[in-house]
Amino acid sequence: MKKAVYPGSFDPVTYGHIDVITRAAKMFDVLTVSVLDNKRKQALFSVDERVRMLKEALKDLPNVEVESFSGLLVDYCASKDIHVIIRGLRAITDFEYELQNAQTNRLISNGKVDTVFLTTSLEYAYLSSSAVKEIACFKGDVSPCVPKFVADAVYDKYKDDSRGIL
Ligand code: PNS
């Protein structure tokens, strides 16, 4: 059984994530999409909300499951007997951070966990969850970036103008 994990913050899920997930799901028997429960980083959506949005966005992909994790990614991989991490590379600006994470994860897992990079489709090369939040915060149109139900959820978070989280 070929398994992989696609970890991330997904605050919120974008078409860029969905593109990478759809393509990775074709390469593995089971793909686990896992939301990092990061107590040190303030997010717009709770982990439960992010998991729920991902499940809705990915409901037509039968071999994709959605979970959350905390702590080290390599420990989570070990607990699920997963040896492959999927990450998307958008532009050269992602490269250094991703290379560092990939090398470190391989090192601290004693070579058991490797990272496979998928280049994002060109139309999503500059798309990010942060950009979606910033556009929505100023009432811009996020429909090219996220599914409608995600857009509605983001606008809803900013509707009283009191949320400063981008
Ligand atoms: O969507 P993001 O925020 O770019 O995802 C980053 C993520 C979740 C992949 C990364 O922060 C992570 O794996 N965090 C878990 C903690 C960990 O294992 N850190 C060591 C990596 S060097």
C-alpha cells in the first residue's frame, strides 16, 4: 500500500492545495491531508473548521482522508507508517524553506521520511492562503482562489471588521 501525507496549515484550503492533492492522490493508494494544530501560530480558522472545509472540498476523492496533527511531522508519519511527505512548490521563493524542511525531516527520521515535491499548476503559482485572507479582509473577490463555501466562510470571519488575522 503506497501512502503519503500532505501536511499544512490550510488556513484556509485554496485551489492551489486542491490541485496538488488531486494530482498526488493519483500517485498513492492513500493520501492523508493533515492540518497542523500549531499552538504558536494564530490562525483565522480553528483546526476543526479547517478539517471540515478540507473534507468538503475533497469529498469526491475516495482515497484522500483528512486529519490533524500536532508536534513533529516525522513523529506523525511514524505513527501512521507513512514514509512520503508531499509538498507543493509554487515559485523559487518556496524553495529554500521547503528544502530546509525536507532535509531536516529526512535527517531526524533517520532517512525514513522523504519529501516529494509537486510543482503547482501555473494558474495557482502565486496563490496563498494569506493572499486569500488579505483580499477577503478588504472585501475583494476571492472566487478565483477558493471554492464558494470557503469564500463565504472567509468573508464571514471578516464581516464585523474586528478580525486582524491575516
Ligand atoms: O502550510 P504550511 O504552514 O506551509 O505547512 C508547514 C508544515 C505544517 C508542513 C510545517 O510547519 C510542519 O511540518 N510543522 C510541524 C513541525 C515539524 O515537524 N517541524 C520540523 C520541520 S523542519
